[in-house]
Amino acid sequence: MADNIYRKTEIVGTSEKGVDDAIAGAIKRAAETLRQIGWFEVKEIRGHVEDGKIQHYQVTITVGFALEDTKS
């Protein structure tokens, strides 16, 4: 049995609806180019405010994924 090797990358999701949508959008987009995503960690939550109202959410997450075995 081979040892598992993982990689982490940091991405930012955005949404006008909320934090959950920002995270879901980031994961959905990452899954289009990264395989074997296994977990995520929220690193930072920010937002844009206009006239006392939240206009936009921005969530920075770290995504962890397993590297594929390249041995034949």
C-alpha cells in the first residue's frame, strides 16, 4: 500500500447571496480542474458594504486534494 500524498491550494469564492454560496461556488469551480478534493478549510471571510448593507461576500478557503499516483 502506497503512502498518500496531498497538496493544498488557496482559492477565493465570492457571492452576493452569502458565505455558504461563496464556499459552494469556490468548491464547484475547483472541482472542474482539481481531482480528488477531500476537504476545505475557511481561512478568511470578508465583505463589501454599501449604504450600510452587505453587497458582496468573499471567502478565502484552502482546498486539500490527493495527488494521483503516476507510477505504472
